Amino acid sequence: MQSRRNFLRNSSLLSASLLISPSLFGESFSFDKHKVGLQLYTVRDAMAKDPAGTLSRVAEIGYKEVEAATYTGTELFYGMNVADFSSQLKKNGLTMPSGHYALGTSGAGAPRGTILNDWEKAVEDAVKVGQKYMVCAYLTPEERKTIDDYKQVAEHFNKAGETCKKAGIQFCYHNHNFEFPEIDGQVPYYVLLNNTDKELVKMEVDLYWITKAGYDPVELFAKHPKRFPLWHVKDMDKTEKKSFTEVGNGVIDFKKIFSKATQSGMQHFFVEQDVSSDPMASIATSYKYIESSLIKKLS
């Protein structure tokens, strides 16, 4: 059996075409060949109880791609090994171009499959399941207290991105809104952007959180073109609480944002709604809006 190091080295040779593929370097997004994706965190409770049945329902709604929200800590995809999970995806006509991971910690007893613990195994499994992107989904409060913390995180991201690149995968970071309030006169999100290699570390922009932080994603795309290959498409309701709602039911101007998809470098987008009383109904509503009001009008 080949070692993980040999696996990654061999993967880098076999996937050389991926490394120079336009899809990793900002090829124009084609709306006439769209594949609407879903971040499975939206249906996390259903995935925990019945992953096979949930994937089937997601596919029935019309989704063609999914993004995983679990792997860290178990090194399994929703309780399944790579072969079994890949089989479930194929059975439902789904692909999984991206998955979420944690920064984590190192040392005995630390959760495995994180950036800082057994990352090579995580990359190996991502390759086997067909991922092209691996995303750090969140930074805990302990990981982001100071600007120096963010600079240290940037170093970790660069190293993680190097490992990903050898296997033909693009590393990304997913924002919330905590990266935008200034610390010591600096915006942490910009610290991450400016202290990471723009080829090794790209961004998965969460359109809800960046809007809630008071920033315009279109302006961000203009300042950092081709840096945002992945998007989370979620809407903000019209109440004072600015809560999550179905795409098209809130205040975010998705038509304006989607018109800048090529400038941003977007290759895949995933519907996500963190909180919903009926997640399946919510993702169906979001899918219908994207199909009728975004895809067909921008194709």
C-alpha cells in the first residue's frame, strides 16, 4: 500500500492537467451549463439521521452538486467511507466538488482530518471522492483573537494550500462576519487576503455574512478579481434581526452579484440556509428562484 506522501506525489503527476485547468484559474462561469449546488449543512439534521434518503431528496429537488459539511473528527463522510459515500452520490446523480474542514489543533487527542492534524489523509480522501476544493469553514474565537493570530492562520493556509495543490485541489477560506470589524486598525479579512498566496489560497464568499458585515461583495470582486471561485448563496430577511431566509425572499441583490460572476472567478455556488423551520421546503424555494430568476435570465 502506498504511503500518503507517495499518494500525494503521484496525484500531483496524474492531475497536472488539473493544475493548469482554467477551472482553477478563473475561467468564465457558464450559466448555460449551470449546476446548482447545496451546502449540506442546511440539511444537517436529516443528513445525520438518513444521509442516503436525504441525498435522494436533494437530487429530486433539482440540485446537481453538494458541498460537504462533515469530515473533521471522524475522517468519514456522514458516517461513510469514501467508497460508500461516492456510491451514494453517483446513485443520485450528484457530484461533490467541495467540502468543509476545520483548522483544528495538533497533538494527541486532537480531532483528525483537520488542517493541523492528518491533513494529508483529508486531502487523499477528498481526491478519491472527486473534490476540487477544500475549504476552511470557520475559525473559533480562540483562533482569531489578534491580528497576529490571523497572520499565523494565513501561514497555516499557505501550507495547506501547497499540500492541496500537489493533489490537484484548490484550498479556500469561507468567511463569516467576524473577520470584518477592525482589530488594531486592521480588517482581519484583508489580513488573510494579503498574507496568503493568491494562487494557493482562494476564497469562498458567503454573500449573507459579507453583506451583514456591511461590505459589498461586488466591490470586493473588483479589488480582488478571480479570488472567489466558490460562493455561498443565502439571503437576508427584511426584519431588523436580518435573519436567514430563502434565496429571493430577502434583501440581497443577487442579480447584481451574479452579473459579476466572471470577474470574481466563480466556478461553483452553493445554496445555504443556516436556520430554517423546514429545511427541505426552504431549499426547494431557493432552487426555484435561482432557476427562474437568475439562471434563465443570465444564461
